[in-house]
Amino acid sequence: MLTRHICWYVAVLTYHLKIMASMMKVFLILLQTANVLQPSIPQAAGVQVFPPVNFTLTVSALAQVLLQWKPNPNQEQKTYTIRYDVKILSPVPEEYDTKKTRSIQTAALHNGFSAQVRTLLLHKDLQMRSDWVKEELPPLPGAPETSVTNLSCVTRITVSSAVSLHCTWLPGQRAPEDAKYFLFYRYEMYTEECQDYSKDKWNRNTECRFSVTHIDPEEIDNVIVIHINGSSKYAAIKPFQQLFKQNAIEKVNVPRNVTVFLEQNDLLATWEKPFSPFPEVCFEYEFYLFNLKSGNKQILKISSNYFRLRIDVTSRYSIQIRANHHICCTRGFWSDWSEIIYVGQNKHEDSIAWILSVLCVSMCCTFLLVAIICKINHVWSKVFPPIPTPSNKFRDPFPNDYQRAHTCTSETETEFGSFTEDLYCSPLDDSVF
Ligand SMILES: *[C@@H]1O[C@H](CO)[C@@H](O)[C@H](O)[C@H]1NC(C)=O
Ligand SMILES: *[C@@H]1O[C@H](CO)[C@@H](O)[C@H](O)[C@H]1NC(C)=O
Ligand SMILES: *[C@@H]1O[C@H](CO)[C@@H](O)[C@H](O)[C@H]1NC(C)=O
Ligand SMILES: *[C@@H]1O[C@H](CO)[C@@H](O)[C@H](O)[C@H]1NC(C)=O
């Protein structure tokens, strides 16, 4: 009875499931046809999309281009939303859309710049696009391979919360010997020329320092533009531009107030974040632990400013810490290592080793001395052969001295060229009486 009931239920259930599956199929097919049909609806409605007009590119600052265009006068705008697709083709491809008719781009312009724009028509669910209009800026003029190469820049946050900037570069391979380079930096709307250059052996500028800049130390990942042009009697020097992310070229300051001590078998270290406007959570550290006894090196990554580690207490360690920021902004250059701190002592073993070596040296000296003495004695005994002393084998029947004393006779024998010293002691008998 029961099994028949169950079978019946199962049969009904599978039937219903089958119906649901086929309904889903139909629904999906309907959805797909709707999707396929949708884009063709506006064409049917006869709406036309015209590209923007008077598209221009203007250099508005160092490594900055202003893109501007006008809506097409033929474009009817009544019930539609008009936006623009912008596509930067070079030097760095990028795509975005905007409802404005202008846009500012920051890019290195020495190899030119090109971009295109089109109208984007939006109406409820429909989207229509016009053709592209393209515009470009030519590369900056100059002879090939005269621009600088290998440009690298570093910023530092100084104690007075200013940001210093230091850049180095190499003259272009085909730059004449009289080439003179000039460096400019731009940060937001500030542009400044370098006043403090260092030169190579041909007197060409290859290094520049700004001890103070307009760079805001609290800003996150703003762009620093570097522009280097030059002049020469023999060739036109092609300018060079490079963009740097502010935090990515920051040489982070060294962690401060590092203290290290031992607690039983543990090494404990604490320190303070480097001088910086960023809060403590932004920093990570590298902890360098060197075991002076075994020569083992360890570098540990730490994200707090506290550290505890079980160590071998019989060893002496040297410790250094360096910092970098992460999380809050792009990682910069690791700070220098903090000053070396030593902890732990193998003093005990040191002193044993010291005593052992002193003992060893003194023993060696003694042996050497003895050997020298022997040698001298050997020679001496050859020059003046020893007079054999009468051996005291018989008891003196008439001892003339009644003192209780011992007399020792030293007998020197020369046998087989070796030196032996025998001490022959004869207790003087007073038993005669
Ligand atoms: C485009 O530029 C031309 C010539 O510079 C000018 O006559 C015309 O009015 C401009 N078009 C628009 C829509 O601003
Ligand atoms: C300059 O950069 C090139 C390519 O990046 C590299 O191969 C070369 O070693 C660099 N020269 C120096 C002196 O750093
Ligand atoms: C270098 O560039 C600066 C900034 O654009 C400009 O004022 C200067 O005239 C240029 N110098 C040379 C020699 O091209
Ligand atoms: C480092 O320690 C000194 C003296 O203990 C203290 O005056 C100073 O404020 C500390 N520095 C930091 C950054 O906490």
C-alpha cells in the first residue's frame, strides 16, 4: 500500500518538474529573441547619431592635454541623453565616457598624443553611438636619441614636513658633448625649474635636487610630472617626460626609537613609525635578525610595531629594522635600515675561549723556552763535558755535619744526545747514632 503511494507521488512530481523545465525553455528563448531584436528598434524609429565637431587637443601644462569638442549642431537632443565616449589611443590607452565636452589628461607627451571621441545617445534602454572623430598631437621636436634616458626620481619627507625631490638621468646616447639639460617638475599647477644640478665629466647636467617642493606630503598617489629638455649647438635636444606616482617614489624614513631587549628566552622589540603624515596602520616593517654565532640570517615581515621571538639565548644577535608604507597608498622605496642593535651575549663562551687561547699560548711559550734552554745546555755540555760527580753510594762513616738536612745532587747525563735531568736525593742518615 505504502510503496504504491510513494511511487504515485514520485510520478506526479517528475511530471510537474518536466512541465516547469519546458516552460523555462520557452521563457529563455523569448528572452533571447527580445535581446536580439532590441538594438534594431532605434534604427526603425529613424533616429540618427552624429559625431561631435571641432574636436581639439591643447597642451595646457607640462604633460597635460585639454581635450575639447562641440556637440554636433545637427543632433536633435530633445528626449535623449547625450554623452561622449573618449578613447585615448596613445601614449597610454584609456577609455571613459563623460557628459561634458572637455576633459583633461595627464600624459608624457614627448612621443605625441592621440585620442578619439564619439557621441553616445541614451534613451530609456537604448544606446546608440556615432562614428569616431580622431585628433593627435605630434611628437615633441628634436634629434633621435638625444633625450635623456634612465631617469629615476626619489622624494623624501623632511623633518620640516616638506618634500624634497632628487632625480638622476643619463644623457641620450647621441647627445652632443655640449648638451645641456634642464629639469622641470610639475605638481598640480606648480611648475618649477631645477636650480641645483650635478654634472658629469663633460659638464652635462645629470642630477638635480630640490630641497623643498610644492609636493603635498599628505596627498595619496598624486602625479609628479618630470620634464627634461636641453640645448646644444650641434643638435636639437628632444625633450623627455615621465610621470611618477607620488608615494611610489618616496624613500620612506627610518623607523624611530627602536628598543630591543631580552625577556627570558624571548627577544622583544618595539619601535615607532617613521616620520610621516600617514598613521601607524599604513606601515609595514622588515626585521633583520642576524645570529652572530651561527651566521644565520632572517628577514621577517611585520605589520605592527611590536615584535616577540623565541631565540637561542646563548647567541648574540644583531638587529635592524626598515619601513615602507602600504595599504594607505602605493608602496614606496624601503627606508634605510635602522642602526645596528646588538642583543644577547655569548660572553660566557667568549671568556672560556679567551682563557683557553691564553693557556695554549703560554704553554707553547713554556715549551719553546724549555727547548731553548735544553739546546743551550746541550751545547754547553759539549763544550765543557761534565765532570762526573762521585756517586754517594756509600754511607759516609764520618758525617761531619749533624744537621737534619737533605742534600740534593743534580746529575746531568748526556745520553743519545737527549737531555735528561735526574734529581738524586739522598736523605742523610742520622741513624748512625
Ligand atoms: C567649429 O569651428 C569653426 C571654425 O573654427 C567655427 O566656425 C564653428 O562655429 C565651430 N562649430 C561649433 C559648433 O562651435
Ligand atoms: C639604463 O636603462 C637600460 C634599460 O632600462 C638598462 O639596460 C641599463 O643598464 C641602464 N643603464 C644604467 C647605467 O643604469
Ligand atoms: C624647456 O622647457 C621649458 C618648459 O616647457 C621651457 O620654458 C623652456 O623654454 C625649454 N627650454 C628649451 C631649451 O627648450
Ligand atoms: C623617542 O624617544 C625620545 C626619548 O625617549 C622621545 O623624546 C621621543 O619623543 C621619541 N620619539 C618618538 C617618535 O616617539
